[in-house]
Amino acid sequence: MRRTLSPLGLSLALSLSVAGCVTPSRTAVFGPVEREIDQRLGASVGWGDAKLEQAVAELLERPLDQQAAVRIALAKNKRLQAEYDRLGIAASEVAAATVLAPTEVDLETQLGGEGDDEVRFGIDVTQDILDLLQMPQRRGVARAELAAARARAVATTIELVATAEATFVDLLAAQQALELRQTAFDAASASAEIVERMYAAGNATDLELARERDRREQTRIELSRAQLDVELAREALNDVLGLSGKETRWTAQGRLPDVPKEPPALDAIERDAIAASLEIAAIRAEAEAAAGRLGIARLRAWLPELGVGASIEREDGAWHAGPALSIGLPIFNQQQGPRARANAELRQARNRATATAIELRAAARAARQRVLQAHSEARHLFEAVLPLRQRIVDETLKQYNAMNATTFELLTTRRELVEGGSQYIDAVRRFWRASAEARALQRGGFPRLGTEQRAQTSPSSSALPAPGGH
């Protein structure tokens, strides 16, 4: 009779991957994104360029225009680069989907009983083949998630371009506002000095003196606000461009472009936005991934493990081999959690797709209305209001020279002309911001530029068009 004195077991797990399945190359991962961006934007992201820093430095040495601002944003914005890093993460999941579960190696020894000095060995090698059978599903899930990451990377690029364009427009408007407020302050200050001299000579009343001083101090406040607007606009642009430190010492050139005489054709913007939407494409890819995970979980709910392999045993000095089979039983784990999660993700994706389509349609209609309203307002101010106010100033000046109008009346008409110019520049600014949003929607992005910060309504006098022409 043999008695087991000391059993000893050892299990080893060896991970095996399918031959030839490696992490996708950079070209395979980023190539489709770069081609899509070139097709939709006619531009490229340059953060992979070894000469990037030098190129950016050269751009910052010259006064920036809108095109240069967009190029710097594409090259330097870290949020955009983080979105591209998600592509690498998603690509790693594609590689992981080709790796099989660990190969199980069980070693067992038995010592003989009394009078039996023989040591018996047993080796069982099994491989779970469910991963192999489900590899197409796993790979499909990973590729769907990679497609979603690609769509969002392109969308983020489009939205960044729109944000850079809109923020640069805000800066130009703020700079022109500062010029106007400086001109208005200089005029109010000069007027106050004249009245102060007249008052000292006994030719002005206390009321006239108080009014002129009040107007000068009010324009001083408006000048201070305009200076702050410029600084805030610069910082907003620094944020979008991804600049810090010495890089923020740039200057900007240019003025707000004229509003075209005819409004842009945006009748099909709602349809175009839905057809081009990258967010909807990403959500559909995520729904495909969720459906794939659900299929995987359903199979493992009734067969969580299926291993095949070989069993080798040495007994009585001879080796014996035979097949080995291991089957997992879903007694306690029937994939309730993964199945419930995949079902919830699938429902969520469907609801998000519907909600996004509704939001996109509303955003497209709102963008169209903003473009058309700002265009109409700017053209009306340019063609009707500003010429009228300039005529009022000219006629009041004639009456003032004929001593039929007071200094207060003349300055009031000039102030109204300044405010009309302020309204015009703000309308132009809103037109170009809304146009940037509309372009982004048509390109497949969802920039949400409609909720802009407080409008700068203090454009410069040099931005005022001459009545009767550009």
C-alpha cells in the first residue's frame, strides 16, 4: 500500500500572442487622421515635426495674423496633443486584442509511501482557446474604439481652428476698441482743458465745467476697460495657442475684415452639419464596440473558460502522455456585470447619438441666425446709421461755428458717432465669430462658440468706415 506523504504543486502562467500581431505603427495609427484633417481643413498638425519649435519661434518674431495664429495653435496646443495621445492608447488596445490568455502550466509531484521511494511527476499544459475563438470580436471592439478616437481627434482639431479664428477676431476688435477709447479720451481731455480755461476767464458756467470734467472722467474709465479687454483677449489667445513665458511677447497685426455685401449661403448648414458630424461618427463607433463587448460577454456567460492541451505524467520510470481539457463552469459568475454594462453602453450610445443630432441641428440653426443677424446689422450700420451720424456731426459743427450750437451739443453728436462705430465693429466681430462656428459645423466639428464672453463694444475710430464707402 502506498501513502502520499507530501504533495507539491506549482502553477505557471505563460502569455502567448498570435504571431505577427504587434502594436500598429505610427503611420497606421495617425495616417488616416492626418489625411482626414487635410481633406476637411486643408491643413496639417505639425507637432510631430522635429523643426516645430524653430518654426513657431519664427512665427512669433513677426506680427501675427489669423493664419499664423491657427498654425501655432495646431503646433502647440497641449489639449490637442492630449487628444492625439488617445489614439496611441486606442491603438494599444488593438494590439492587446491579439494576445491570448496565459497558457497554464501545472506541475505536480508526489512522494511514495512507506517502502516506496519513487517520486512521481505530472505536468498539465492547457491553453484557453475562447480568446482565440473570440479574437475577431475582440479585434472588432478595439478597432471600433480606435475609429472613435480618430473621429474625436479630427473633431478636436477642427474645433481648435475655429476657436483660434474666433479668439483672434476678438483680439483685433479689442485693439481697435482701445484705439477708439484713446481717441475719445484725448478729445474729452482737450475739451475739458478748453472749458477750464474759459471758466477761469469767466466765459463758462459751473455747470459747463462740471459736465466737461465728468465726460473726461467717464472716458477715462472707458479707456481703462478697453485696455483690460485687450489684455484679456491676449491671454485668451495665449491659452488657445498654448503659449507661455517669453512666447507671450508676440504682437498682432491686421484689422477686422469688412463684412461682405451679400450674406453667406447657409440654407443647407443643418443638413451639412449632420452629414459631416465627427461626434456622431464617434458615437456610432462606440455603439459598435459596445455591441461587440456584449457578444463576448454572452458567450462567456455559459462557457467562461475552455482550455485544451496535453497532460504528461511519469510513473514507474515511464512517461505517459495524453490530451487535457479544462472547462470553466459559470456557477457564480455568469458575466452579469459585463453584460449589464455593455447593454447600458449600447443604450447610452444610441441616446447620445440622438441627442447629439438634436443639439447639432439646433446649433447649426443658431449659428446661421447669428451670421445673418450680425451681417444685416453691420451692413445697416455701415450704410445707414454711420453716414447719418457723420452728417449730424458735420451739420452741428456748422451750427457751432455759426454760434447756434453749444460745445456740449457738438461733443454729444461726436460721442453718438463713436458709439455708432462701436456698434458697427461689434457687429463685424460677431459676424466673423459666427462664421467661424458655421465653418466648423460644416467641417464636422461642434465648437460651441455661441456662448462667448462679454462682447467688446468699444472699437476704434480708425476702424470707422468713411460714410459712403469702404
